Amino acid sequence: MTPLPTASTDATDPRVAALAAAYERLTPASLPALLALYADTARFKDPFNEVQGRAAIGRVFAHMFETLHEARFVVTVAVCQGDHAFLTWDFHCRSRPTVEALVIRGASHLVFDADGHVAVHRDYWDAAEELYAKLPVLGALARWAQRRLRAPGG
């Protein structure tokens, strides 16, 4: 079995390279360029959203920029096999300009259609560990729940 690349982008597949670059440059102004890489009827799912269509996906990202400050993605690994790609990424943001930056680590499974557009985008990240545990009030409850549910010796 061939080992997976670590901390690198699979630039050998132009679809993946273009997508990774678009995410790393993503701003409200560049959102149309990212959406152009998606099929008209693409499906998108993350822990908070499940939508279909380029316009609906655009609303998810527009909402992200409306509610968060300094939001940006750093793609850490990109792997592609056939029409399937897998990206791991760090998402950096602030809930308010004056609070400490938050980093959420996650992954995306992408499926390309015959035209090379993203037809399916599914994000995987642990909202309890990556988000709730870092919030002041919810964090205490999330950490308590993690301690209670953790296997002995874990």
C-alpha cells in the first residue's frame, strides 16, 4: 500500500489543486470563484448544514463570513483517487474581533462529476471537541460530558 502524503497538497490533480487554492484564498469577494468549481446541483453537508445547489452552498459560506471574523482555511493534506478527493484542513476564525482565534481541524470528502465539478462535498469535524469545548459556557458542559463518556484509561 502506498503511504498517504502528509502536510502537502496533491497538485497532480488539477481539480483538487484548484479547489484547495480556492479554499485557501476564500473571501467574500472570491466566493463566486469557489462556487464555479461546484456543479449546479452539488450537495453539501457539514455538522450544521445540509443543502443542495450552488446558490445554497454560497449562502452557507456567506453566512460564515457574516457571523465570523478573520475566517480562513489552510489545507494541510489533499489526496485524490479517481473522482474522489479527501482534504484535511484547519479553519481559523474569531467569533468577535477581540477574542482569541479558534482553530477547527476537519476533513472534506469530495466527489467530482464527469465535468470535473464538485458534485458532493461532505465535511467531517467534531463539533463537540473542536467548537463546543472551546466556548466558555458550553465548554464546561462538553468537557464534563467527554470525561463521563471516556473509556477507563482513555
